[in-house]
Amino acid sequence: MQMDFPDTLVLGGTGRIGEFLRRFWRRDRAVWQTRSPMTGEGWIELEIVDEAAMKAAAFGQKVILCLAGVTHDKARQGGNLEDNSTLALAAVRAAAATGARVLVASSAAVYGNQPGVLHEKSQLNPQSDYGRAKVDMETRVAALANKLGVKACALRIGNLAGIDAILGGWRPEFQLDVFRDGRSPRRSYIGGKTLARVMLDLVQTPELPSVLNVAAPEPIEMGKLLDEAGLEWVGRPAPDTAIAEVCLATDELQRFTSLNAKSSLVENLVAEWRDFETG
């Protein structure tokens, strides 16, 4: 996209998605929020829940990209999943005070276990506390943004290769569900470099819908992803509660960015992961 890059405040700059963006964006393209001192350019030390500090940090910014939140792993370590709403709402309030637009990171987990291609208007059916927390966050962000006149978009991001439970969580004797059709779970994935490019396009787009799926166009088998990476795994019969497929529709996303068949290939996903890990 041939647009000027807007002044952007990235909340959660030290998280894994933030690390991908800093690797593949020019780092001077944004201000990166952190809670502790960091070396390098572009960092701002800031507590997101400090309303006055947030307004000061957001002053002059055109976009606030909120990546901050509590993941499955952080929740297991004692993190409060309600913080997903608390942090996103703080971003909306700061945007209201400064005229910025807001993009908040949500998750494909909001869809839960249901068949077929999942569009942004599909019913939400989260199966986990994490998914329910993200639904609550989306609902509250939309309500507050509407009340305060803020443009806000929730990004339902699919599995990010390398920080997922498969590549990112692999260990020796890794076990993976196998369904009666002989296939392992299928999920919508996206590579780190592709995600960075997509996010670059989205922050440059003045008008976005309130919700947007973010993934490569075609789902892939988790077992094939591990095979491509050369990581051994052991199949186990999938329990009745296992989710066979989560397939995100990307038609709406492709109104604002470009994706092609290559972005869904396991070799591309693994290559982008290795590029990040070795870079």
C-alpha cells in the first residue's frame, strides 16, 4: 500500500507479536511501550493503566495498536485474564482524548469449536477461559469506542507460527491429536513476517471494520507443520472435545492487504519462523 505511515503507539511492545513487528518493521516507525527500561530506539516506559501517562504517550499519535494482554501461558502463571479488557479499554480512553484510532489484538479462540469457514459475523462460541476473556474484551471495547466516538478494530489473529503450541511449544516426544480421518488438527496460521506486513497495511488504513480476521488464506495441518520443521511427534486418538479445524475467512482482510497461496504453505510458515529465530 502506498500510504504514509501514521504515528503509532504500540502497547505491549515486548510481547512476542511486538518482537515480530520490531524485527520486520523499521523500528523508528512506532513508539514501543514497555513496563521496564529497555535499550534501543523508540521505547517508552509506561504503565498502561496510568490514565494520565497514557494520554501523554498517545498525544500526537494517529494509531494505538494494543498488543498487551494476558495469554494462556500467563494465565496459568497467575495472570488475570480480565486484564485483556482493562488494557484494551485504557487504549480506547487514550484514543478518545487524543483523536487516535485503535487496533486491539484479539484471537481466533473467540470462535471455539464449530464447523466451516469462520467469518467475522459467525457466531462466537469460545471453549476456553482465554477465548471468553477475548469475547468480553471485544464487546467492551466496541461499546466504549461507540460511546466515545473512537474508531476501533479488534483483530482476531490466527495461530502465529513460532509462538503457537506446536512450533513454539514443541518438545521431545511431543503428542498431537489425530482424528478418525487420519489428519491432525487444522488451523489458520500466519507467519511472522507476513503478519508484520499485514499489520503495517492495517495501521495505514484509515477506515477498518469493527472486527477483522487476520490469518493466511488456507488452514494447515499441525502435523505437517512439524514435519516440515523436522520436529518429531507422536499421534494420539483425538478426544471428543478436540477441535478438528479452525478456518478463518480472510476475504474481508484482503480488502486492506494482499495475501497469496504462498503465505499458507507450511514451508513458508517454517521459513518465516526460522528467519525470526536466527535473525
